[in-house]
Amino acid sequence: MPGVRQILPTLIQHAGDSEAGPAEGQHVIATKSRWSRLVLKYPDLTPDVWCEFSLEIEPNRNDNVQEDDAFAVVGIDFQASDGSSIDFTYVPGLSKAQIDPFSYPVRLASPHKENLPSAGKHKTTFSFFVPAPATQVQITIRSWRNAHPFIIKRLSLTQFVQAGAEETTAEQLAVTAVERNASPDARRNWLILSSEPKWFQYNLVPNHHLFVRGQIFTGDTSSEAEGALVRIVFRNGRGQEIPPPYPETSATPELGAFVKVPTHTRARRFTLELMPPVGAQKVELGFCTQSDGPQMELVTPLEVSLGYDLLLANIEADTAQASTDFISAVAGRLSLPNAEPRSVLEAAAQWLNPTALNSVHETIGQVQALQQGKDDKFTEGKLQLGHFPAWDLPDNPTWKEDPFHSPTWRIGYQSLSWVADLLNHADSNIRKRGLDLLASWIRANRSGDAQDELGFHPAATSKRTETLLTLLRQTYRGVPETGQPTFLLLLGEAIRDGFVLAEVMGQNTFLRSLDHLQAASTLYNLATATSNFPISPYWISLSLSKMRDGFDELMSQDGEFLTQSLHERLELTSLGILVLKQLQDTAEARALGQYLTPRLKNAVRALISLTDPGGMLPAFGDTPFRLRHANWIRKLMSGHGRAWMKDESIRGELSYPQGARSFASPHSGLLAARYYEQGRPWGYFCTTLFEQNPLENHQETTSFVFAGASRRWIVDTSGSVREGHDALRRYASSPVAHNIAVPNGRTPTAGIAWLKSRLSIANANIFEMESNVHGPNFVHRRIFVVPEDLKALAVFDCFQTASEPITFEGFLHFAPGTMVAIAGSQLSVAFQAKQRLRIIPVAVIGEAGGMQIVHGRNRHSSVQGIVSQASSSFDAANVLRYEFTGGRNTCGGVILALEEASYKTLADLIDTPAVANLLRP
């Protein structure tokens, strides 16, 4: 059984008119949105162990909150033993937040449950990881969208591991090494400090402050603790050191200038406010200890920003107050001389570097071209973005339009990439229409007051900036005349977007996403194209720093991926390879390229090996549309990675070796096997062990895909959560949209899976996986028996609990166009053309409870049998639901076989002692 500890709070506080409830253990949350709250502190947690938190809500019957909206929010602050808050970049199971460091939204209805909660109360249960070195949490339950007070009760915090109960003590849980290693390491990018400094370098904006924020974590908080040092070196444009003293720093002959960071708490935040001395263009910051004694870590990545006078919101305030254009407002803030309209125009023209502008790499557009994606275009009054249908653009758009209820469409719309068609048109009237639209968007949108909240999302802003650079290249003809409004409009918006990207990246808001890397790449392009703009040198160093941080968050140094979606993994790798072509201008850029190259080589090699013989990657995670990834990879390598094709290991994978192969990459969360012989039917299998987070990605841990006889039989539902928020999109990321098992109707929550054991016997691979996605009440193992020829496959789920009998249901999603029929209590058959696949339930412990086929069900509260094939559509498909029931230990599964001989061979293998002992431990 799982090792389980019940944690009790040592502090309970009410705030914002919240108060104790009518009965013991109950609390009333008032209606002050965000500020009415209950605060609980839970100490003595075991680090690097998962938790489950549950609460019951009794809303007022007159409250009418939409199911997509958060009724209340649970905020979580991770703390060291002394109560100091630790600044983690990401915590599995939660979302990064603003009021609280992390949060989980509480919704009153779940569209994926067939039995909705009864009126009057709603139970919410969710899991999250407690990353080391945190040993306590402060949990805050906040009012959010409630219009009336509500009651919360039955609060419970439980820590659990998938280990034997005998390994549990009253104080700590003993987690196995394999389970611990499967969980993300929140400290993997932290830097261990010593007396030898860890150096960071940033370019400066002369006469303007630079702020650098971060945190030091230490094990020594005694009164004698020395604290950390930040050594500071300012350099001029020739790289020569400007000798101290510097403002608000100390200095010694041995160390030079430095700032001391006290460490009287275990986690200590700091802010460095750096004012460059005269002539300084660069600053180097060296973080170190004062001696080699204390253990200290620098929490990275750092936050970086310019001073108050160069914040975008303040510059935009100038444009509103003085009714001036953005370029003039920036020039005023930079105190540029001769700020007359003509002088500003001429100065702005000088900001551009024509050589760099002409060689800008359109990385986002190139990645889209590799995917064979449709271009955004506007013709004859109709706007078509990507795979969405054409749409009639209003004569006077409000910039709030959302005809397809899709974030993806809105991002494309707000990016203005489609305006390029109008500005490049031969008809002057159409060019004027494009200019009017661009000006309309700029007037309607300020960064703090956008018409659409996605207008300044980094995905939209990066794409818009890339488009503006392309248009600037076409428009630029030396110093423009005063009467050319297009040039100033394009350059002004490009510069404004640069501020947006710099501020978002500097705050690490989207750090664990492809959006962050697209923003860094785009800002680097913009800064090199406008290299004479006084802020561009700062943007260059910031983008290089944040590019490194972004790749470190999403990809380990050996090329293992830290993101769920294989589609996004290939996008990430493609972007990385294209970025390498950018990083040639300076020594710092080339150093970053050398740092990234080894991991990108390993990543592309792994992706090549994971494609099935039909050329596709499994559709795990967010997959906006289906395509032949092999074509994408070939275009990527031949067009941008030709030099790497000389690498023996990459060349070997590109040759697609024949025969049976298996792949185990637990750190990337995948197990796979394939069979390929030229001219013969091929087979493929893949399963995901990757961490699932219901707030950010698909809930599909332990799901799998299977192909045999050159046909894809068991598929993933696919789909993208960014495409839309309707019931189908929500369903696509839910657990029941994937090939998993669910015990006692309990929806899986956040969690992970890991490879417990692997056997190779009788020309077959046996993978034994464990998972904790079913919470503290269940021990779960999933076992795959995979013959090398992939003419058959067996999948078994084994559940164990201490509290109640178990009935679990498994799901098999078939490719669209596959007919499925139940032929008897012990047999179902799937048909594709002349091929057929038999599905035979096998009870190991307990009894088979029957099978059911669901096809294309699209009821609001119970969607099933839907598969995403394109970015804007779903197809009806068959889902086979099978059930097993037993006592507190239940095990069963199905055999999938293409022919009688393969079925008998696999059935005999399952009866061997090696496999039987796995199923009946």
C-alpha cells in the first residue's frame, strides 16, 4: 500500500471578512474577491514527495458561476523550515500565480464527469509536488467569482508515496529512488555557490538603472552567517574595467566592488539596483560566498529589468498625455538631443542597421513553414488564419473579435501577420487599408489596456514583431522623408513590442514555454536590426541570457525533454536549430550556440528514432494538428542542419534501421518499440510516463498508442488546449480522452509514472510501470507485454487499496474510420479494410465486468468517442470501454492481436512465471 501521512495545520487565520463557520471545521469565505480568505499553515512536510489536498465547498444556491470560471482559488506558498518563501520556477500540479506564488482554481462543475456533484456541495481534490528544500506550505483559500459567501469544510492535506506502509513514520515518508528520480528536480538549474564567483553579464543603457532580482538559499542562518557576495565590475565599450568606487557598493583591493546579501533566513530575496558610472556599457555580476564553508545556492533564473523611467507603462503614459507618437516618447525618456519631429525621424532612421535588417532570420515563420502550416492571409475582405475557415473582417474592427472562440485564432489575429498582404499590395488603396488597420490596432491597444488580453501575449507579440521587421526591410530607403508615415508607424510599433518582450522575459512570466523562446529569439532579431537604438545592446544581452534560461527549463543538457508534447518537442528543437544560425554576431552569441549545440543534436536524434514507420510522432500532449513529422524533420535537417547530417549517430537514425527496436527514455517520459522491414507490414508502440498537470497539459500519464500491420489502431485523442475552450477541447485534455484506466470512478489528478522494471524474454519486451496519478488511496501498476514483431500487444492494470473494493475501467481509442464490434463477452473486433484486430479481456485478479463501445458522443456533461484530426475540427471515432471488478487487489487487461497465431504466442508468454509473477506479485 502507499505510504501515507495526514498533515494537520498549525495555523488557521481568517482575513477579509472571512470567519469561522457554523460548525467545527467549517469556515465562511466572504465576497471580497481575492481578499476574503482562509490561511492555513502545514509544517513538517517531506520534501520531494507528492501531496493531495481536498476540500468541500457549499456555495450559496443563488451563485451562478460558469463552469469555466474559478469560483474560488487555492493559493500555495512553499516555505523553508523557518517560514521564508522559496521562489520556485515551476511546481508540478499547480500554476504560477501573482497574488500567491502558485494556485489551483476551484470550479463548481466538471464537464467530464457523467455524475455531476449534487446541488449544495462540491468536493475538490488535487495533487501537487513539494519540491526540496521546502518543508512546509501556506495554503490560502480565496474568494474569486462568488457573489455570495460560501462555506468550506473537510479540509485535508495528505502526503503519499508508492512504497510499502512499513516505510512510513510519523515524521517522514521514505520514497524509493526510482520514484524520486521520476519527479522533476526544481533545483536542477540552481547554482551552488563557492568562493569562486558565478558570473553574469548584461549590457547597459547609459544613465539608466538596471535592476537584477533573485534569491539566495542557505543552510546556515546563524547570527555568525557571513552571507553571500555579489561582485560587480563595470566595463566601457572597449571591455576595459572602470575602477571602483561605484554608487552604493563596498570595495576591497582583493575583491573589487561588491554588495553583500545577508542570509539570516534560509531563503533570502535580494534586489540589485545598479546605476552605471560614466562611460559604462556593460556590467558583470559575480555571485559567490565569502568562504568555502557555508552551503549556499543561487536560485535561478534571475529577474532583470530597466529602471522605472524606461518601463513601457510609463512611456505609454507619455504618449497619452502629450499626444505624441511612441518613438518621440522613447526619445524623450532617453533624453536624446534635438527632439523635434524632423530630428526624431532622422534619429530613428539611424537606429536601424540596414545590413542586420536585411539578414534577419524569420525563425517563427520558418518553423511554421517546416510544419507545412497554412500562411495567414487577407484577400478580398476575408481573413484566413492557419487552418481556420475564412472570416469576413469588419470595416472597423474593435480588436476584440473572436469568431471561433479560439485562443489560437485570437493570437494570429492580434499578431497582425496578415496585414503584410495589404501593405505589400500593388493597389495603393489596399495599401492604405493595411496602414489604417495597423494604425487602428496601435491606437486601440496599450500594453496595460489591450482590447484582447492576448494582444500582448508573447506568441502574438513575437509574430507581430517578426512581421514588422519584414515590412521595415521592405520600407526602409535610407533616411525617410517626413511625409512617410509608414516608416515611423512600423518602427514605433516594433520598438514598443520590443519593450513588451523584454519585460515579459525579464520577469520569467512564460519561462517554461515555447512562447518564451520565441520571444527571446524575436527580441534578439529586433535588437540586432536596430543595433543603434540605445536600448538594443541591453536587449541583446537579455535575450541571450533568457534564451539560455528557456532551453535549460525545457531541455536538459543531454537533450532529454522536459515538456510533454512531442509536437512541441519538435517545434522546440526546430526553433533551437534555427536560433543557432542567428548566434554568429558576437563572442557571447557564439558561446551560447556552442552551449546549446550538443543537446539539440541529441534531441533531434531522439525525435528521429521515435517517429513511427509511417512518419508520425505519437500525438501525446498538445498537438494542434496531425502531420507527417518525418517530412518536417527531413526539411529541417536538409535546410538548416545539413552539417549535422555528417554526425554518424544522426545519419544512422535518418537511415531508419530495419528490424525490431525498443527505446526507453524515462527522463523524457517515453517508452517505445517498433518493427520495420522494407516491403513488410510495420508495427509501433509508445507509452508516456510524463508528468501530467491538469492545469497546463493533457492528463494522459500511462496512455499509449499501437499500430500493427502498417495501420494505426489505438490512437491518442490529440487536440490543443490553446485552440479553444469549448466542451470538445476540454474533453481532449481530460483523462477519459486517453488510453488509461480509472479506478472507482476517481478522475486522475496531477502526478507522474516511472519505469519500475523491464524484461526481455521470448522475443518480447515487458515494461512494468508505476504511477501516482490516482492519489494516496491506490497503488497502481501498468504492465505492457510487447512482442518484437508487434503483431500483438497486452496491457494490464493492477490496482491495490486498503479501504474498498475496486472496479476499474479502461479506455481504448480507435483511429477514425475503424469499425469496432463486440462479438461476445470475451471478444471485440476492430476492422480496417481487410485487416482486423481482436481485443480479448483477461482477468488476472478479479473478474471482467464487460465492454461497451461509444461513438461520437457529444453531450455537454459526457463527451466520448471524439478524435482531433485538424486544428479546427474533431472527428467521431470509436472508444472501447472495458471493466474489471474485484476486491482490494484487482488486476486485468486486454490482449490486442492481429491474428490467431500471435494471440496464442502472447497468451502463452503471459502464462510464463516471469510475467505471471509481475501480474500477481
